[in-house]
Amino acid sequence: MKTSIFRKPALHQHFHSFTGWVFVAALALFARYTSPPPPLLTEMDACLDIMPIDPSVCPAECNLVNYGDFEDFTTGQNAYYTGFVAPFNSQVIVANGYTVNTVDILSDNSNQYLRMISSSGGYQENALLPLCSAIDPGCSFTVEFKACASTNPAGAQQLTVGVWALTQLPANLEMPANLPCNGTLLDNQNNVIGTCLGVVNVPVNCSSGNVTFPVNPFSLSGSYSGSVTHIWIKEIQVNQEFSTNVYLDDISVTKDCENQITVDPNVTSACPGGQVAVDFEVCNSGSQSTPATVTLTPDLSGISGVTLSAYNPEFPGGTATINNLAAGECTTVSLYLDLASSLPGGTPISFPVAIQPNGACIKSSSVQVDFTVENCDSLGCDCPAGSLVIGTPGTETLLSDLVALGLLPANPTVVTNFNLTVQGTLVMDADMISGSDNEYRFGVGSDICMLDGAEIKVPSGNTLRIHDTHIRGCLKRWKSITVETGATLIFSTDGGGLVEDAQYAVFPQSKAEVSIQRTEFNKNYISLYFNDPFGEFNLEPFFGNTMQCTAPLKPHYDPNDPNDGTWSYAGIYTIGQDILDIVSFGAYSTNYFVNLRNGIITIGAHLTVRGAQFIDILDMNEYGFLEGYGIWAQAVNGSRRLTVQGFGETGTPSFQNCTNGILSWGMAVDGIRNNNMLQMGFGVRSLFARDQLTIFDNAVEASRMGIGTVGMHPMTQMLVFSNNLDLTASGARGIQMTGGGTTPAGGFTFSANGNNLNLYEPGQQGIGVLTLNQALIRNNTVQAFGNGTSMTGLNLQGSHDNILQCNDITGLDPTSGTAVRAWDAENTAWRCNKIGNTENGVYVLMGGHSPDNFIGTSIGNHTWGLRIDGNPTNPGVLGQQHHTGNRWIGSYTGAGARHESNNQFVVSDSRFTVHTTTPPYHPPSVGVEPGVQQTDFFTFQPGTPNTFCLDFNACPVDEFSGEDPQIHDIDLDIAGGTTGSPESRYLAERYLYRKLLRNPQLVQAGSVLDSFYNQKSNEPVGMLVQMEQALAALFVPAPADSAALAANDAAIADSLAQVMLLDSLIAQSSGQDSLDLLDQRLATLQALDSLTQVQDSLLDLIQTARTVEAAQLAAQNAAIPASYLFEVNEQTVNDIFLNTIASGVYSFDSLQQTTLETIAYQCPLMGGTAVFRARGLLSLVDDYDFGDDVVNCQEVGNR
């Protein structure tokens, strides 16, 4: 395995704030001429992110396999050194040599290269190459380059060039003349500064001043006992008769196996007849971007009384395999062993564990596990042998009393380790101990055994510091480390802390302070739990922690506890906390949530999660409704904000094997981005977002749903863009946007843009739009692969005024599936979409009136290119289209266009007028029912087709108007009185009434439209549309309130960004700097708390007014004289909506839910748009499957 470490040239300077990132100088340029020098080069561009998620992106910048060719340099004589900062900005001075001339960067024949001149006149130019990172002592490495030479006048046939590896720069940058290259390198002061790698004989086969490019390849390999920091290249012997030119190009320096695997075993306890857990911490130290695979195989042969336990999930068959261990990351695997009861205490146990890495190096091929069987006491569990038992069950024991009795030291240090067994409650009242400074410590290596229901309590004014300590349970769970108001708990560890077997491992009260870093929590019911709806605690930067469950929980200490499951319920669960900032800052700072029933649950908190991993978070039906979520973030009123950022779409998975990845409820979602989600049920879902919903640059592999949005607030900027989704199970949905009848308020947008959806199994759906209006669906690609039959690319249901623009939908074959299915998709703007390879291209059902709005569709191979349902109850009506420029460019086994109605008047409502009778602007075949003429569907009339979608600039346009504010023939027909069923008349009249309500300028006094409008305003159709408008207006505050909400939202977002910045700085600071930053952070949190309270108060006032108005609207809704089923359904759904969502209640009682279910399962042809609205509301309750409405309606005889 090779890693290039030669530095990539950077083109500008930056300074980096992170400690641990040292100065990196890139190869730069000099000049003999008088032009101003380039800026000094100090940092690599990739390192400039103020909080890198994965610091391996910085060393990756050093991979110069494709960059060591000098093409990025500015050419010129003496142009190699001056861009470096001291002490790298000078050439090595060879004795008797001039210092005026240095190495040049030349260019000939479109190629740049390096030139060194040597001559008897004193020129002894040489190339000093600083390395991006030092080569470890003893590590083999290779220097490769291409070279040629020339002499003036002609002389030798070849020149000898030496290559040295340097561990330091020569004193005063001076070296002896005519150095041999034959071993250890000494400078002028006889300091050992490196070694010679070897010499090469460079052919004199380049013409001076006309070098095509150096073509002769050379390679030298070796190793050195010191740390190599530079490569030095120089001609060996300066000729006395002629000057020489050595040309170099394509230089690379690579070292073998930069990454190294370390394995550190730790034995928790060992009692005869019990189980011993051997925890192996496996780390991949280094910066090479390629992850490693490591296998561990213990050898227990010859070890009497020790056998593998049956429960060994991480060592199945006796071998553990760790895949994709990234550079700078550590993981822990546990080996469980059974100890025979016959083993006496004091028996030494020792066995080897073989280490086999792939993709990294190891110093030793095995690690030895050593422990001694303990003389376990009568407590009946694995508490440490010889421990001091303190306390009494059910009572409090004061730390100060134990110190006074001489049982515990008064002032322990970081290295004071304890061996304790705690019964009852240990109160850490350090403030009562003289000279304690109100602080107590459990030092490195402490072992604290907590008996059943035991508790450690930190009272107000006290601080407990825990350093690399193991805290564990006995036969049953212990209670908690309770941090009372005004108290502080600090886990100050270097990765050796372990807390397990608790009910609530860390349980802060309001106004407590907690700091948790690089600590492992295992087998706790909840590892960090806060429950105060009106309080908050101060959680300092939280990073480098692992919260997992490697085995079933110990039994609850209280057998009557109703929430007792067998597995950890959550890593973090907070109710009422103001802010949680769960952010990693690079190597060893990733937070892990593994094998839990939930990762993070927050109710009422701002939540930022960046650079965390959620693995094996599964719903196993242990705890009911809230189970199987990587992140559940809930706030209801929309004042709280959520950000979740991963490691990049193709980076380390931030979510893997989870039933649900992220669910937000009532949150402003500032950004769910850069996540790689593998083996998911649901990827991302957001319910009732307000102000902002941004989901982008995620890769989601899902078996149920990739991205789902439900119940959009009208004043929300919803942007779902640039996501890649792979659907892996039958019936899965890619992006589902459900609105409950929502329309965005002015200035807000609902958009799904530039997403890529791959469908692999039968019955899958790409993008679904359910009762969401005025959404922009553009530039999305949906494609079926593998077994992806019967797919639906884009599914519109019960939505109006949406824009479908420049989407590309391709099925698996032209005999199954539908590219675009539109149920009740009124006034849809169809623009420049491309479809192909499905049974149905565009399938229009149940209304859909969109006259002259079906434009520029490119229709490929299908059975039916355009299909319009013709059921007599409620047929599809696309609206008449005049020269709208649609193109039939494929072949069609059924027909290019088919209308299924046998009523010529219904067919003529979707008539296409085209300028030709031949493809592509006229379908090659037109299918109609008996009694209907083809010309009722497609008719010829001279004209010019719309060719906008053939323009290259058609798709990059951000938006189109979804409304054509003109009166069409179909509008006058509807106003004059339509025939047909009540269901179809209702949809037609509703379409026209909505249009006139939006465009009152179209209504001329005394016209047929005026009569229609006045008449329908007092009939159910008009009254229900007016109610629809009133429901939307409910969620739009007064202008002053809107402005205040926006200002508060912006201020809150700024404060959250400031907290995240401060957390990154705190993670790198120490001493007074750290204290100052913590003070700034606390002040920012206080300001954030104030802003949030102001926003909460304003939202509560708005909701109070909305509830009053909703009650008034409910009375008006009840007075609408509905009679038909579709009208009664609409009225019923309105009533439930007004009494729940509009009134700030986001749940349904049993009667309301049953009523919604009754409507939702109806055939929408009869039940109307309310069927879709009921389904949208029910999506708040569960992920219902309502089946295929085409089939459902056939079964009840409506098709």
C-alpha cells in the first residue's frame, strides 16, 4: 500500500486555527526578474474548513501522484524557492558555490519542469523537497522522478545525480562540495542529517532550451533510522570543462503503510464461574484515506477452564472482523469468555490474539491478553476484588463523612485511583471537606461498582471529575449519576472511561453543568437523560463518546418500572433542554451511537449533530411507538432548529442499519446534509417544519422511504435537492412530500430539485406529491434497475398548481409501471419532462384540468405514451392543448396517446391541437373508444409548436408560472354548465372557481363567468374553496408578526452557529483560553435562551389567535350545505383539521382517526380530494398502505 507524501503546491496563503495541524509549505516559485513575488504558501486549501468533519481530507491533499509535475507553478528562472517561509526559502549552499542562482521552473512544448545548473564557474544548484508529513523511522519509501540532461559545450554522455533523505536541514544551509552519495550524510559541522538513497546516471539527451519533457524514469527506495523530512537532489560531481543542466519532472515520494493498527485489550472483571469481557480497542492511527480491515483471532488452546461464551456477537466463531476502520478512528470489540467455577482466585490467565490487518501496518502480529482470576466477594456479582464497600441500601452516605473517617482521601489527584463498591446513594459533598476547593476526583484507573439501585449524587456547588474510570453495575441496574442544580460533572478522559449498567448513567437537573468527552457508555437504559420541560442544563462540547449496547440490559432495580426493555432505549434523551451540540472536530472526536433502540431523542431543544455515526438502531418492538430512530427531534411550534451533517455522500456512513435515520417534528430544519445512509428503513422524515426545511447532498439507501415531508407549514422554505437515493425493497418510496392541502405563503417555496432516484425492486415510487400545492418538482432523475418493475416515477395525488419541470423518468421496460401518474392534479404546469420505458408514460386520472399547460413533454417508448382515464364517474381531464410542443419520439405497442372515455365531449375536453399529423409532434398512433373519433382527441390545425423545451436554457430556469391567467374554451364550457356526473362536474367547477378567485380580473360584470362565480359562491363548491383559502390564511401571521418571526429566526440561527464555532475552538484550547471561551459560550447560550423564549411567546400568541379563528371557521364549515359524498368528506376533513392541527393539537382521538381512516380507504373517484387529504393527515400517525387506487376503484365498480 503506497501513500504519496510529497507536497501539493498551493496557490494562496491561509492560517489554520487547529492545534495539531502544523505548517505545510507547498512547492513554490522564485524569480530572477523584478515581478512581485507570489504570496507565501503555508496551508493546504482542504484544511481550511474551520471544523473539518474528517481531518483525513488534509493529508489527502498530499497525494501527489498526479501533482508532482510542476504544472501548477509559475515559470521563471530562480523560481523554485522564494515562495517558502523560512527556513525553507533558500537553496542549500555547497562550498565554493555561488548563491545567486537557484533552481528554475521552465516550460517548453506545453510542459513545465525543473532545471538545476552546475558548472566549474560555481553554479551548484540543487533541489530541496520538503515532505508533507515526515516518514517514520524505519519505514520504507520510494522516490520516483523523470530526468534528462544537457551539457554546454557537448561533453559527457551522462551525468551522475544523487538523491539524499534528510532528517533535518544542514547547519546554516551549508554542505561540503562534491559530496559522495555512499551512506550517512554529514553537513559542514559534521552533524548527521540523513543518508544517501542512491545515485542515478541521467542520459545527456535533452537539447538545452528545447526540452520536450524529461522522459527517463528513475526510482530509488530505502529507509532510514531517523524521521525523514526532506528529499535533496544534486549532481554528484561538478565538471571542470563544461556546464550542465539537469531537468526533473514528475517527482513523487511515497511511503509504505502510513497507517498503523494498534490493539489494546482491557479485561473488566474475572470471577470463577462467571463471564469475563475482554474489550479490545482497535485504532487506525495515521492519515491515509484508505480504510483498513482488521481481524482478531484469540487462541485459547491449552488454557484450562476458559472457553468462548455462547454470546459473542462481535466474535462469531471466535474471530472478530472490523471493516472500514478509517484513519484516525478507534472502535471497541468485546470478547466474552466463560470461566470455570473450579478456577481458584489468583489463577493467572494468558493467551495470544492474532492480528491480521488489510490496508494498514502493525508492529506485532499478535497481542497478549493477561489477567488474574479474582477472589470475588459475597456480593454475588463481579465487583472488584478487595474493594471498599461504602454506604447502605436505601440511604444517603456523605463523602465528607467517609473522608473524616479516613476511608477516602480528602484531596485525590488525577492519578488517585479508587476501588469502590457503592450501596445506596453516595453524596459528593466536597464543599464540606477542608481544602477540597469543592471538587473531588475519581482518578485514572478507578473501578467503581454500583450495587442494585445505587446512585452517585453531585449536590449544588460541587464538582465531580471522573478520569478514565470504569463504573459498572452488579446483578441489577444502578440508578444514576445525578447532577443537581448548580453542580458540575466532568468526564475528563483520554478514551479509557467506561460507564455501564445504569438506568440513567448521567442524570443532570436544571442549571447543572455537564462535560462528557471521549467516554464509553454501554448497556445503560439511557446514557444521558434530562427531563425538565421548563429547564435546561449546560452541556459543554460533547465529542469522542460512544453510546452502545453490547449485551442485554441487567434487570431493572425496580421490578415495577413500566418501561423496562431488554435493550438500551436511547443514548441521549432530553425533554426541555434548550440546545444540544453533538459535534465532532476531527480524529478521535466522532460520537458513536451503536446498537441502541434510539440514538438521540430531543423534545424542545435546538439540536446540531455533526460528524456522528448511528449504527444498528433498530425497532424491535420493545418500547412501542418511539423506537428505532437514529435521531428524533421534536419541538412542535417550530421555534427550535435542527442541523445534521455527516461525512459526505460517499464518506463514512453517518447512519447504517437503522429502522429510521432522522425524524424531525415541528422543527426548523436548517440543513440535513452530507449524510451517507446505508441499509435504512426510512432515511429522513420531517413533520410540520416551519421557516426552513433543507435536505440536500445526502445518499440514502432505503427499504421503506428515502425522504419524507409531512404537513408543511405554509411559511416554510422547503428545499429537497441534490440527494441520491437507492430503494432496496418492494414498494419503497424515494421522496414523499405530503402537505395535507398546504399551499406555500408568498415568498416561500416547496421544491424538490436535482435529486437522483434509483429503483431496484417491484412497485417502487420515485417522487410522490400528496395534497401539496404550488410545489416545484424539477430536474429530478428517476430510473429503474434490476427488478424495478411496476414502478411509478412521479405520483401526484390531490394536489393543484404544481410545476413539473425537466424531470427525466426511465422505467425498466415498456410493459410495466408508470412514469407520471396524476390523480386529481389540477392546474399542473407540465414543462420539458422526459419519460420512457414504462407501460404508461403520463397517466391522467380524476380531473386534472391544465389547459395549454402540458408543454414540451418528450415521450419515449411505452405501451401507452399518454393515457387519460375515461371512467364514467370521474374521468381524467387534462384540458385542451394548443400547439404545446409535446414530442412522441419512441415506439408504442398500444398507442402513442390513448383516451379511454367513450364520450366524445369528455374526450374533447382534453383535445390536442397540433400543426401536423405525423410524429414527433403528433403521436404515431391514437387510441380512442368506439363512437369517438381520433380527431376528437388529436386535431390538425396550422400553427407553430412550442419549442421552448428544445432550447438548451429551458431546464436551468428556476421556475415557471404554473398559472395561465387566460380564459380558455373549456373555462367557458364549464361556466355555461357542464354535463356528466356530479363528481366530474364538481372538479370542473372547482377548477374554474379557484382560477377566478385567484384572478378576479378575468371576471367581467354581466358575463357568463360573472354569473358562474356569483352562483357558485353560494353553493358547496364555492364555499368549500373559500374554506380552503381560509385554512391556508390561518397559518399566515400578520405582517408585523411575520417580520418579527423572521428576525428572531435569523438571530437564533446566528447564535447556534456561534455556539458551534465556540465548541470547535474549545475542543482545541486549554488553560485560560479554554475558560474564556467557555464564558463566551455560556453568554451565547443565555442569549439563545432569551431569543428562543421570545420566539416561543410570539408563536404561542399566534397559535392562541389561530385557535380562536379555527373555532369560528369550524362553525362556518359546519354550515356548508354539503350533500354528495365528496362534499361531506371535504367538510369532515376540514372539521378534524380545524379542531386538531389548526388548533395546535398534533394528534387525533380514536373517533377522529377512525373517521379519517374511513375516508382514506375510499375510492377517490367517489370520495373526492378529501380521500387524499385524509391520507395526508393519517401519515402523522403511521405509515399506511392504501394500495393502488386504480385497482381499488375497479373493485368497487367506479372504473
